[in-house]
Amino acid sequence: MSMNYAKFVTRFNRGLLYVFMIVLVGFTAMPIIYMVSTAFKPLDELFLYPPRFFVQKPTLRSFYDLLTATDSSIVPFSRYIFNSVFVSGSIVVASLIVCSLGAYVLSKFRPPGAGFIFAVILSALMFSPQVTQIPTYMIVSSLGLVNTYWALILPKIAVAFNIFLMKQFFDQIPDALIEAAHIDGASEWTIFWRVIMAVSKPAWSTLIIFSFIGNWNDYFSALVFTTSETMKTLPLAIQTLAGGPGVVARSGALAAGTFLITLPPILIFLLFQKMVMNTMVHSGIKS
């Protein structure tokens, strides 16, 4: 009897925990659900008071208004999407390669001054990115890269957090694995690409998510380093659309633009979320 009671209490507590977690997840997802619902609302539902949470008559009118609002300029809306995809994708690929190589050297080769270099990387984490915008702009301007894709990509490649993330994961990889690959006759490049990166999939998957989300949502860099309409990224274009006269009339277009900005990061996270969870698990393992 006591055993059955204990099982009942355990299952009841577990059920309460599940209910609590479901309510918490639902509460957290409410802004996203409302954003999606708003993007498909017709104009008459956008200005209802009190506002409705869910759309009653879904329509694509807001997306058409978004294209109409941006087509009034000399640049088509597809150009903003291309700029964001190209810049974010280039940064993710370049940062993954550069930061992984740098972290691998610091972790496994340990060159002279590696401790000092890693300390500098850690100290860079304490500064806000806005603090370095002025010297970064001066360097980019002196190189003649203002209003180019290079100005948006190059400053974001070697990121202190990405190097720190990869190094901490590489430190957990046993040196015996590398020595075994050396005995089998593998070159350093082969070991890095075929062995180290293979077992570090959770770490670089996390890097991809953080890097893509951070750069996809970044409108400040495009605002600082670009001067022409053709170089604007999607977040900056939406920010421009949100200002000036006629903002109320463009409410539906802004909702549609917000939906388009938010959708890719959500898809990227859903694609790599299992890898991220593995990274969090491994981060607590002591080598």
C-alpha cells in the first residue's frame, strides 16, 4: 500500500512538473504566437480595441503592403533579403573556420604566449560591441571598405566568444585521440577536419546558431558601414520603414517584416537545438 502511494505521489509530482513546464513554455511563446497572428491580420483587425490575440480572417495583405512600401524606393525588397542572407551566411562560415582554427591551436598546440592570448580573448568578452565601433569604423574607412560587403563581414569573423566557446570544447577532447590519428599517418589538416571537427559537432552547431542569430538581427553595422540603399540589410530596411510619417498605415507591413526577420533564426535553432543541448551537457564534464 505504501509502495503504491509512493508511486502515486511520484507520478502526481511529475505530472504537476509537466503541466508547469507546458504553461511556462506557452507563456514564453505568446509573443511569437502574437507576432505570427498579427502578420496575417487584415487591416480592420489590426486596429480593433481591445485587440484580438488570434487572427480571425487570415490574409496575406500585410506582405503585399510590405512589398508595396519597399518597392516605392529604388531597391526591390528582394535585395534586402539577399544582403542579409549573404552577409549572415558569409560571417557564419568564415567565423566558424577562423575561430575553430584559432581555438584548436590554443588548445592543442599551446604556442608560446598562448595563456596571454587567451587572457586577451577573455578580456575582450567584457567590452560591449558598441565600444569598439569607432576604432572599427576608422580601420574599415582607412582600408576603403565603407559601403561594401567586406565592411559588414570582416569585423565579425574573429569573435572572442566564438573562440572561447570552441576552445573550451576542444580542451575536453583527449590528446590520445590526436596521437592515435598521428600514428595512423593523418596530417594536421586531416586531423582537424576529420577528427576534431567531427567530434565537436555540438560546439560548432552552437556557434552557427549564435553567430547567425546575432548577425541576422544586427541592423547597427549596416547603419554605420553602409551609405547606399542597395547595401541595406533586412533589419535596417524594416527599421527605416518603421520611422517617418505614415507609420500607422504601415502597421501591417511592419508586422509582416517582423515575421520575416524572426522566422529564419527560429528555423535555424529548431534545426540545431539538439546539438545545443549536447553542448550544454558536455560543458559540465571535467576532462
